[in-house]
Amino acid sequence: MGLFGGIGGTTTAMSKGASDTGISDLTVGISISGMEAYIQQLKADLLDTSIEKINDTSNMLNAINSGWQGASRDRFIEDFNAAREAIANDLRAEYNDLAARLQELQDNYFRQDDELYEKL
């Protein structure tokens, strides 16, 4: 499992100079656990909440079903459901890209930190 619970598929060790102090008292280095928590909070706040709202269609479907009948209604609902799924998939892809970019930034930080120690 990766650093972010499977996102990116790689595990990164801390650099030689960094210590996992936690974001609240971070003084030197980067916090792996803080980054993990940040990514998971982003997922919960942005991705999960957005998809939950996209999937909450009961009021709309009740209104459509009460005033619209036939094949055109069925076609609208099919197209609407396909559009909802496409939006949810796009949001997931954007989240995965963001998580991968944050992983890349963390890896770059560790690499730069290690290079500083190698020069000493």
C-alpha cells in the first residue's frame, strides 16, 4: 500500500534530515503522517462530499416522475445518470492527480534534503 493509502502505489521513507514531528509542531522536515492526514481530509471534504451530493437525486427524480411520462423521461434519466457518473469519474481522476502531485512534492523534498546531507 502506498503512502496515501494506495494512492500512487509507492512508499516513501523519510529523508535523513527530516523527522516525523506532525504538522502542529513541525519545525524541521516534513511530516509523513501530516501529509497522509491532509490527503485523506481532502478526499473526505472534496471528493466524497461532492460525489455524495451528485448522487443525491431523490428530489429531482420525484419531481420528474410526478410530471413526466414515457420514453423521453426514461431517456432523460439515462442521460442524466451517465452525466453524473462522468462527473464523478472526472472528480476521482482530479483527486488522484492531486494526490500524486503531493506525493511528488514530498519525494522531491526528501531528495533535496538528502542531497544537502550528502554535501556535508
